[in-house]
Amino acid sequence: MRPYQLFSDSACDIPEQLLKEHQINLIPFYVSFDQETYYKEHIDISKEMFYDTLMSGKVYAKTSLPSVQDYISMFKPALKEGKDILCLCLTQKFSGSYQSALSAKQILEDQYPESTISVIDSIQATGGQGLLMLQIAAMKEAGLSLEEATEEANKLKNTARIMFTVNTLDYLSKGRRIGKVISLAKDMLDLKPLIQLKDGELIPYAIVRGRKKSLDKVFDMVVEYFKENNENPDDYDFCIANATTMDDAIYLRDKLETYLERKLNYPVFQIGVTIGTYTGPGAIGICFIKRYNKHMFKMV
């Protein structure tokens, strides 16, 4: 079995310590505040700098996807070392990052015909994408081949969900990502929308008045999901995805850990510039995915 290297575009928002622990390489998105100067996420601009800029005035950012050349430049060193590649991308419904990676795959597989590059559309974003990437890392560490890990990831990704709320619909509206969510009465005072990300679609769930109620309802959405689908939360991994309100993230984490009767495996994921551009400061949610179980799969 050939060795393979893990990659993801930066929309996965995996905390730095987990990237290092599992040897996951990021291909960064770009962000601009004036549509002239673009900064690479994690390299030219930190998440803190990004949110500070958004909150310093009525500023709206614009993102740009990794180019085909960005993917080629990141993939080539691994291919030269004789490794194959597995790359996870932000849902196609939000970005062309997946298509950039596919184009790079076609070019590089011509140059390195003995190599295999697997590119997966996560159909997710931020913590949902990140949790899928971590399941893939667990598969790799358990000895699954590139082909087996790709097959199982494409099954698991359908179990991923994000239940979240935003402080305002302004950023979703400005970024033209509002879709069906526009029905959530965006002009009403202090009204907080509850939204689900499922299969790459933003699905309106409910509206409540006030931040505290919105946090409680995000938690309720998770509990309702498992009851309605007759699923066991013990079979799932969870994380909190949070933009700028760590106290709220801790509040949600504590409620979730009480419900699960266990500690979460992961630290809070900070929502990065790729998704934060469209959800804005104050966005927060609970992400979950069915956990990879090595006993379910044949070892290589």
C-alpha cells in the first residue's frame, strides 16, 4: 500500500494542534476587505485580525478560492516523495475550491502517472468539514488505504450536520449565501435565525428573540435530531464552532457534554475567514458526524 498525505482547504477550521497531531496540510482561501488586496488565511491574516477588522467598522469581506496553481504547489512535494494524496474540500455549493483541486489532480496525475490523488467534496463547511477530515485521519492512522478511506469518507460525510445561529443575516445577505434563509424575517429587532447545514444547503429551522434563547435552541436542535432520526449520539463525534464569543461556546459545550455524559474530544473550532465572511461575528454552532469505527472496516 502506498503512503498518502492528507490535505484540506482552510474552510475546515481545524485547530492548529490537531492539524499538527494528524499531519494535515491546509490549502488557504483568500480574503479581501477592499477587493484589491487579498490575504491568505492563516498565513497573511489570523482569525483574530479578520474579526477585529470586521468589527472595527461597517466592513464586509470577500473571499477568493485557492487557485489550481495553489493546489499544484501544495501537492507536488508529497508526490515527489512518492506519496499519494487525499484532499477534502468545502462543499461545491459554497465554493469552486473542489473544482480547483480536481483540475490540479488532472494535471498532476499526467505528470506523476504512478500517483493517485483523491479529491472529496465534503458537502460541509467549518467544523462539519473539520470533523470529517479528522475521521479520515483516524482511518489513515488505522491503516486504511487511500481507496478505502475515500470510500468510507464519502459514506460518513452524509451523516454530518451543523446546527447554528448568527447574530445578523447581514453577512449572509451581502455574501449572497442567504438562499432559503431569507425567509427568516431578517428585519425584525433582535431576532436570531436558527439554521442547519445539511448536504451543502443552508436550511432555515426557526427564529427566536435574544441571544440566550438562540443558544438554547441550537442545543435543542441537536437533541431533536437524534430523537427524530433514532440515532445514538454515542456513535458520533461533536465539536463547537465559534466565531468571537468564547463564553457562549463554553456555555454550549457544557450543555452538550452534560447531554452526552462525556467530554468532547476536541477543543472549540474557531470559524475562520472562509465561512466567517458569510456568517459574521457572533456565529456559533454545534457540529457532529458519525464516528469512524475501526472495528467496522477491514484492516490492511
